[in-house]
Amino acid sequence: MAISSPPLTGLRVIELAGLAPASSPIACLTAPQGPFACLLLADYGASVLRIDRSHPQAHTSNPPSPTPDPLSRYKSSIALDLKSPDGLALLKSLLNHADVLIDPFRPGVLESIALDPKYMLDVNPRLIIARLTGFRRDGPYAPMAGHDINYLAVSGLLSQLGRANAPPSFPANIIADFAGGGLMCAFGILIALLSRAQTGKGQVVEANMVDGSAYLGTFSRFLRKTPLGDRPRGENVLDGGCPWYDVYECKGGGYMAVGALEENFFGELVKGLTMDQHLLDTRNDRTTWPTLKESFRKRFSEKTRQEWEQVFAGKDACCTPVLSQDELEEHGYEQRPAVGLVGSPGLAIPDSEAWSSQNLAPGAGGEKILEEWTGWRRGREYKVEGGGLVKTEASKL
């Protein structure tokens, strides 16, 4: 099969990333969802232009340091002062040349600088405007600040995560920020693009991390009404209550993950652990679970993780080592795009970006993208002023 260009080649995306200060490393934690959505699009060929805050060194021969945002692979940047009429005018003129604009800010921010969706769609009726918030835009939390843990909390999903007889626990900021936020936003953009292919019209995509997280939890929410999940947190099959779906510590440290749900896999697990095969007859009796879990715990503690890896290598026991990121990096694990397309694959993840990011500086590569998108050039349609690009008075962008 002939290989064609990445599937999103030619798609032009404006990523608004410069309205919040980025003076410290923690700034990259405040709103990673929009950058992640754009990273997904960029990895599959989209041209992503990030709009950064103006900086005295931007667009000079002595560029500023990169921003803390690590999700900047395959992106470019221009610096704009959106409080400047001429800086804002340049962005407004750019809307005509874009397919997608991503707004990652709290409700009302874009409206406050005269960039409300109605205006933008009047300028470019084919534009997809993706608005990504934490809380829903309606309801009691709409005006409040929050982070992943808060969105996860009010979605109902956090209440289901964690061990029995302990507070709910959260997997860093993976669920709400990235899966329920950035990934869902990217999905919304793609289905809006499909709609545009049929209607010729753009639209507003409304995404929020509460609804995105709740949707991810559809299966676990439904399980509450079945024997698989109708018990308190940490006492069910998939949440740490079941002996054969858990993580066990090995001799000398390290862990093995066990997921032997089906009877045949459980049989292979018991065989590898050299335990009594009659456990197959009693494993569904919940009264035996505490004792069985303790037996598994003691058995796994008798060998090192490396020894257990050898025992279960090639076996259908659903028993695997818990590998650390350091181990994977040390052994040259290949990081790949999220989904492989045979005929039009995404862009490869460079070795230089497999384990750490090559962050993007304000203004890096953006003027080249402006020329590719629009034909604009510095000194003709725009100039540098106050650390950012501004529309020239004589230009008719």
C-alpha cells in the first residue's frame, strides 16, 4: 500500500496559549488540556500555531527562553499582545486563514477581548471554535477555579477510585486534564470537521473536563448496578477488592500486576504460582477473597520481580511486571503515536522528544507559518512592536 501524508496535513490550528502568565514551571500544570489537544492534532500532521504572550525578546535574533509547556512537539509560535489593538487586529485577520481555534480559558475571557464565537464565525463561517473548560459552563461551579482533581471530584468518578477504608485516590492529572479534557476536545474537533465536510459550516465545540471524565466513567458507573461493582469502593472486582485483579510487591522491591479475570487465565496464574488448582472451584466465593489475597501477597514476596517475569513470560496468566518510566527509557522503549494508520500514518515521535520535551520559545517558527498560511511578511503586513507582532497601519490583511 502506498503511504500518503499524515491525515491532518493542511489543517490549520490556532492554539491560544498566551493569556495566562508562564513565569514558573508550575505554569505548565495550570492548563495542559488545550496544549494536549493540539499535540494530538500536530502529531497527525496539522499545522499548529501557538499564540504566546508578547515578550521583549520574541521575534528577535536573541529569542527568549522556551515556555514551561512541554506539549509543543511539531508546533510553532508567534507572540502577540492581545491587549494592543494592532496585536488583536492581527489575530482577527488570521481567523480567515484558520480551520480551528482552541480556547482553553475560563468562560468570558475571549469575550472580554472582543473575540466571542459569534464574531469569529461571522469572520470565518467555516471556523471550528473549540472551547475547553474545567467545569460545565452552566451550574454552580461554572465561575469557579479548579484543577483536574476538582473536575474529577464533581463528575462522580473520583468517588469510585481508591482502596477500601481509605480516601478516594486520583491518578495524578491523567483522567480529567488529558483523557476527559484534551482528548475529548480533540475528538470534538474531528467530528466537527466531519460535519463541516457535509455542511460547509464551522461551529462551536463545547468541551469540559467534568462531562469528559463522567463519559469515560460510563462503564464503571453502570457496574454499580451489577454484582461486579455494587459494593463500596475497593471491594469490587476491578477496584482492588478482587485477589486476581491487583498489584503485588515482590522480593527486594518491584511489583507484578495481576489481571486474571477469566478462569483459564486464573488457572495459568495459579499454576505459575505453584498453588493449589482447587482454588479454581472457590475463587468466586467472596468470603475467601481476603485469605486468597494474603496468600498471593506472601507468594509474590518469595521471588524477585525478575524471577516472576521469567515464570510468566509467554504465559496467558495476565501477570506482568510494573515497569517504571526509568526502566523503559534505559532499555530504549520506542514511544509511538497514539494510533497507527497504515495508509496515512502520523508523524514519528523523535528520539529527542521520547522522554523529555524540547519546549517552544515565544515566536519560534511562527513567522514562517504565517507566510505559509497567508503569504504575509514582516515589514509588509505586520511588524514587531513591544515584544509581539502587530498589524501594520497600511496593510489590508
